Amino acid sequence: MSDQELLQPHHATVGFEGVPGQRRFIFQAQDTAMTVSVLIEKAQALGLAELLAATLQRIGVSVATDWDKAAMALRQPVEIVWRATEIGVGGDENAPQVLVELNGFDAVGVPHSAHVWLDTDQARRLAAHAFDIVGQGRPPCELCGQPKTPGVTHACPSTNGHGRHD
């Protein structure tokens, strides 16, 4: 198993490569010794934002409303070694940090994990940025939540095969 721990990262973000409908989402954190770039799903990016927002709310802190989007860009080169299968977030009102824990596997099945300790300001910006990044994609169907491609008729599962939804 490969474990990585970033106790004081100076950069933590969610970003993507590609165009809507073909994007690869990436969680990335960097400290003075290493950069960790982990492939995640769009739903995991949204889930991370929601978990961070809920954790921050529990400790009395709100998600950022104004942040430097350019500073949240992925750091190049992006070298992805593994894919996250689980993402968790934890916080304590008595501690000034929020933990982001990622677990997953590489292409040959070797397990990996990363523990990234964010200060509350980093967590506020990461939550806001992740919400923003996910929102830049294709709009979701109002009935089923699956992404709709503009200009293409959506075969919505919620219509149970009896109609198309634009």
C-alpha cells in the first residue's frame, strides 16, 4: 500500500482536464516535499464540496464566497498514479484543520491512500472551488440528474422509456 500524508499543504484544489462530457476530474494537493494528483469522478468532486461545506458548518465556518480562482488551478505537470474510490472529510471544532482522506487503487490494483490536512481557510476555498468546477459542466436533467448534452435529446430514465426529455 502506498500512503501519502500532507500535513501542511500550500496548495489544494479540484480541477479538470478536457471538455464537458469528456472531462477528467482531479484532486490535487502540494506541499514542499510532494504533489499528490488523484483521479476522481465528477460526483466525487461534488461530494467533496458538500462534505467540506457540511464539516465547515459544524465547526462554525462558512464556504468562501470570493476566492482567487487562478490560484486554484492545477499545478503542472499533472501526474496521476491512482484513482480514488472513497473520499472522506473530517473536522473538529477544537482543531483548526480539516482532513481530506482519499483511498483507491492504481491500474494494477495496488491500494493507495492520501491524507491531506487543510487549514479552515483552505477548506473554505476548496469547497467553493469544487462547487464552481462541477457547475461548469453540462447541466443536469431536472428529472434524473444525469448530465444533458446541449443540442442532443436526452433519453431520460425517469420517463421509463416512454419519451425524450430536452
